[in-house]
Amino acid sequence: MSQRTALVVGGTSGIGLATARLLHRRGTTVHVAGRSEDRLDAVAATDPELTGHRADAGNAEEIGALIESIGTIDWLVLTLSGSDGIGPVAELDLEVLRGAFDAKFWAHLTTIKAALPHLAKDGSITLLGAITARAGLPGTSGVAALNGAVESLVKPLATELAPVRVNGVSPGVVDTPWWNGIPDEARQAYFAQVAAALPARRVATAEDIAEVVVLAATNANTTGTVIESDGGARLVSLA
């Protein structure tokens, strides 16, 4: 089998970067795309084997030009993230939430549409949701709706785009730069509290989730599925 090519959009940090590294270790040619020049420079320094590209997933021209420059893509992975849309519904800034949908949900659709002519016939699309889409956590209605919208794309696209496979991954609490806005002591205390409550008794690493993303992307018999990798968070209360 000839060498596969993957594009990880949002692949400059956290779960996306861990996924890109794992795919490369398995013999894949890996391109990563992101909006931050600083993060792209950091990836170039630490992971020169990955090919970095500056592109906004929500900009049809930018992401379209990038995908066309790569050519055929076997595995398209979207690990777009963001922290907007969190808080009690009475206090939600709806303009901020609309911006979050632009940055994640609409960026997913924009990238998928741009990629369609370039996907290998036996290729795949893998999306990243989150536990908020399927749990009743207070203060998460905005981000739950956002992740739910992303995950709801999986089943209809899996049938519409067949034989291209479409899957999603739903992580729980993961120790990534997403949490860097919280002071270290408070973050570690929260992680300890979460770990004690989870059936897995641990907070996930980016590498844990990357293993599941790579499975969803590369397993030829998996499609139309959102794989939960949340340490059992959906089974307990983390409030």
C-alpha cells in the first residue's frame, strides 16, 4: 500500500498535535493547519517531520487553496477547539457564542466542503466533539449546543459521502493547553477532583484521545460512529 496522506486541521497543539505525531509514527505523510504563526513555528521547531500550513478553517479560499496544494487526502482530521460559549445561559453573550459557532461548526463545514474533491475514495473524515454534547453539566448549554452540532454531522455524512468514512470522537476532561487560562494550582486541584469522580480514576492526556482519533480515521470498518473516550464522564456527575 502506498504511503497515506493526512491533514490535521487544528493540529498545532493539544489533541490535534498528538494525533499528527501518532499518524506520522505510523508512516503517514502529515500536514497540520492552524491560524497561529507562533504555534506553527513551535511545531516546525519540535516536529520538523510535520508539514505546517497557516490557514483559517473557516475561510473557504484559504483552506481550499491549502487542500488543493496537498492533493489527495486519505485522512482528514478536524480538531478545532475553543473555549467560548461557557457560562450560565442567563449570562451568555450570544454574539460570542455565534463567533464560537463560526470558529468551530461553520469551520467544520467549510473545510469538509473544500476537501470533498480531494478525498481518497477509501479515505475518511474524523471530527472532534466533546462530553458537553451528551452530558447535563450546568453552565455548558452554549458549548454543548456547539459540540452537539458538530457531532450531529457524523451519521448523515457517513451515508451521504460513502464509501468515504465519517466518524467523530467525544473526549471528556483532557489535560491540554485548553485549560491554560486557569491558574496552575486551581487547574491541578480540579483535575484531582475530576479524576476521583471518574470511573477511569484519571484525567486523559492528549495522547489518549489521539489514539482514538487515529483509530476512527484509519480503521476501514468504522463509520457513522461517535466514539466516547471520556474516562466514564457520561456515567457520573462532574458538577
